[in-house]
Amino acid sequence: MDSGARGLTAGNWDAAGFWQVWQRFDAGDTGSIEDKKLDAFLRQLLMRSGTDEAVMEENVQRLRQQFTAAHPVPEDGRVPMEQLAGMFLSEDENFLLLFRRESPLGSSVEFMRIWRQYDADSSGFISAAELRDFLRDLFLHQKKVVSEGKLAEYTETMMRIFDRNSDGRLDLNDLARILALQENFLLQFKMDACSTEERRRDFEKIFAHYDVSQTGALEGPEVDGFVKDMMELVQPSIRGADLDKFREVLLRHCDVNKDGKIQKSELALCLGLKTNP
């Protein structure tokens, strides 16, 4: 098997990448995809791994044969996510994938609200006990009943996966990997390569996305969520301390009236735009 196909065997893929591809094919969130879509699914995974186009179709067919040899097509013609994940993901990444499916998270604003709540001392870390409390509150918010034993199992597994130096703490990036954050909202915009009108239109979409409270100003976790996504455009891994520093810089430059919020007009001014009246 060539490197493109070999790179997708268990242990060489991550839950985040698998989940992003999966969502494109399971739009109805059924937990399975039609067998006739399997080739397209495998092709997308291979594309993400950088497989050479010249050997793409050969690898797709090789992976399909490998998969169907272990999992005959069900009578209903649908392939369960668990079977595909078992082929491509390690045990730890498989656990994360299933947890993400149970507990999807909508935006960076929601993520940062959670982070601020449980990193109450702004240390840049959360402890195992804080992680357990977070998981309990997350399931309660989603109206799901989870036993204390299951919470302990989730917590223990996540700490084992992410607490690499065994200090009993997780950082900002660890929690981001645990949670099912959607793709960075800002990635879809290329504001520096657009006309003024297009930039203004994109700005309206961006501000509306982060202004969850619909007050016309970003505050608290809304600012945090915007900052997090901005930082990730230039560096994929960020620390809580780095985020706090960039947040201070942004507020210093954009918060003209010094109320601790970023008004829509203030952010537009910072970005060199004029908002619609």
C-alpha cells in the first residue's frame, strides 16, 4: 500500500479531520452514510491526507476493498460511522469522535464561555475535577442523563489522552480538541482580496456571527471567540495566556469609549470599514 493509503489506517488519523469529512456526507446526522457514497467519502479523506491525484482512484478502491472485506454491506445499504471510524482512527481518537457526536458545540463564542467559566482563575488550565464538572454541566444543558460513573470514565479517558505531562491539567487547545468545534468561521472570508463592497458585506456576516447576544456590541466570550478565531488564522495552537494578551491589544485599539465592549462601529473602524447606516 502506498503512503497515501497507508496514512489512513488506524492510528494515523484524527477525530477532528474525520468528523469534518463525515458531516459533509451525513447531513441528516443519522450516524451512517449510503454505501454508494463510500468512494466519495474515502476520496475526501485521502485528499485531506495529501494523496497524489495520480494514485487517488487506486487508493480509493484499495481502501474500499479493505473496508468491505471486514464489513459486508448491510441490507439497508448504509455504512455506520462506527465501522469507518474503527478502520481509520486509533482507540483514543475513536473515543473523541463518539463524544463529539454526542456533544456537538456550535461556535467559538460558546467554547470561550465554557473556558472562562471553568478556568475561573485565568490560569490557562483546567483540572480533572473542573473537567468533570464541565462535562456534567454540558450534559445537563443538553438534557442528557449521564451517571456519575460515566462522567468519571469520560474524565479519566480525556485526561489520559491529553494530560501528557501527568500534571492533572488541560490547556485551551486540549479542551478545543475534546469539544466538537465547527471549522473556524473566519476561514471562509478573504477580506483583503475583496472589493470594498464585498468586504463590508463579509463584515456584516462576521459581526452577526460573534454578536450572539444581538446587542450590537461584542463583549465577554463574544470578544474571546472572535479573538480565538483570529489568532488561529495565523497559528493553529494557542495558549490561554496568548489569547488574553491579544484580547487586551484588541480592546486597547478598538474599544474607543472604554466600556469593555467592542461596538460594531468600533470594530469596523479598526478594520478600515464603514458600517451601513
